[in-house]
Amino acid sequence: MRQAQVTRNTLETQISVNLDLDGTGKSALNTGIPFLDHMLDQIARHGLIDLEITAKGDLHIDAHHTVEDIGITFGQTFAQAVGDKKGLRRYGHAYVPLDEALSRVVIDLSGRPGLALNIDFVRARIGDFDVDLINEFFQGFTNHALITLHIDNLSGKNAHHQAETVFKALGRALRMAIEHDPGAVGIIPSTKGTL
């Protein structure tokens, strides 16, 4: 079973993540940040993973610590759930449009954290959500999931659409990367023999 649960408690946040990589796309999200809940739901639905996240953070200051720590905890949970990566495809990619917006996400379950994030948001806030925090989420996730992640928003005139295409594409790319490869059963997809 490719499932994991991680709890992270700091002086700034208390976060719990439950993840099932072989789910059906169900989510139960209560981060205290409605826009982030909406984006995390896109990962679950389009990745066909079951995802539960509860978070309490110092939102009276701002959302920075909460968003970053959710990324960290989600990454830790993903790394545990994916295991040794035997028999997996390893690489995944997706292009996702939403009206005028288009994004591409490419992932490698490399064991090496690396993030290339290219989004020129058309405005600084989506409702009350500071778009700078999207970078914090993905940096935390990438570092702790131990993946290489390339994110490119190729077009968009609506910041909500830009963000949503990125999160949907991440879900789709993850879905591809964690799929079992019938031609590589029991094999770690690396010439090094480890990831």
C-alpha cells in the first residue's frame, strides 16, 4: 500500500497530512486558507490520489509559514508513500489549459530536489492569497519529496487561471510519474540502481 501519514508541529504551525497514492482523487482539506484548499484539491483530483490535510498556523501574522509548512509536510508524506520507486515510470509531464491560460509541469522522481518555477503572475493577489506563496509551497514540496520539478506557465491573463493550470498539471504529472510500468516490474528506474 502506497500510503503515508506525517504530522509536523512547530511553534508556527501544526499540520497533518494523510496520503494514498492509489486513491480515487478524494480530498479533505482544512488549511485555513480557502484558495490553497482549492489548489490542493486540484492535485488530488487530477492525480487520482487521496489527500487529507489539516493545518493550524499563525494566520494572524500572514499565510507564509502555513503555506510553506504544508508544502514541506506534503513533500515528506509523498516521499514516504512513494517508497523505493521500484517499477514506477519515474518521469511525468502534463500540459493543462484553462480558458486563456496554459501551464506545463514536468517531474522526475530523481531523489534530488530541484525546482525551476516560471510563472509571471498578472497580479500579486488572488483574492486574499499572495501569489508569492505559491513558490514557497512548491519549494517546500520539492525539497522534501526529493523530486526535480519544472513548472512553466506558458500563457495567461487571469492569475487564478494561471495558478489553477499549474496545480492541475502537477496532479497529472504526478499521476504519470507514480504509475506502475509493466515493462519494469521490480526494477528501480535508474542506471545507478537507486533513486
